[in-house]
Amino acid sequence: MESLDSTQVYANAWMTVREDAVRRHDGSAGIYGVIDKPDYALVIPLDGERLMLVEQFRYPVGARRWEFPQGTAPNRADVDPDELAARELREETGLRAASIVRIGSLDVAPGMTSQRGHVYLATGLEEGVAERETEEQDMRAGWFPRAEFEAMIRDGRITDAQSIAAYTQLLLHEHHQ
């Protein structure tokens, strides 16, 4: 597919939306709407058999959701994913990690957004005070045994696709250690 033209149709501090005129492989013309968001870091805080999750109200789905700490830099800034991972962990949970290791990457929804996630495993954790952004003031954090985390996926208490995919990457990382 060939991009012929691109027009930004919307922008805010977290994303831009563009509409691209394209030529398909068969030569026909078309359009493609794309949401551009900066890469994000998702951190799996692991302490023995416990995982820390955060819960917050997710406006687009109108409900509170449990998920791993994750986020982007403010104002669509381009920040090194390693730095972003440590910052998101500290901001959302108050945790500091002796070790943060990148274990994978995720394409959020490649049919509509360019956003990519970088998945990290954080261990050697030390508790501290969360430094949440204004939008995260309703957030809470909690430790969950792995068995309960898996039960939460099975019974629908955890539906965040990135968190579920990241947990799969954790299992594969551990399996190949």
C-alpha cells in the first residue's frame, strides 16, 4: 500500500489522528484513518509469586479496570522506553526496582494505531510513595498472588489486552530462562 497524502484531523496532548489517502496494491484509491500515539512502557512488578496491579477508571469503556502499570510520556514526548518504564512504575505504584528488564514488545491495535508498547519485568522492589499525574488521582494499587491474577483474567475482572499479552510474555520469558 502506498501513502499518497496525509492530513492531521485532530490533536491533543496524548495523540493525533490523521487521514491518509492511499493507493492499494490493485491500484485502487482509498483512505486510512490512523491514531498516532507515542510508544508506551508497561511494567510487570513481580515480588516472588505476587504481582502488583493498578486500578483506575477508564473513560472510553466507562468502568474501572485492573492492569499492569503502563503509560506514555506527557505531551507526546519521545522518551527512551527504559527510562519511561522506571518512571511509570514509580509514578503509578511508588515502587523502585533494583532490576527492570525488557521482555517484549506489543503492537496495541495495528489496524488503527501506530502505538507500540514495550514490556518490562521489574524485580528487587522497594516500596515508596506514588507520584501520580492529575489524570491518575483515582488510581489504586494492590498486590495479587499469581493464581488470583490468572483467575481475574478467567472471570473477566482483568480485560486489558496489553496486560494479558504482557503476562504471556512473562511466562515465555520465565520458560526460556
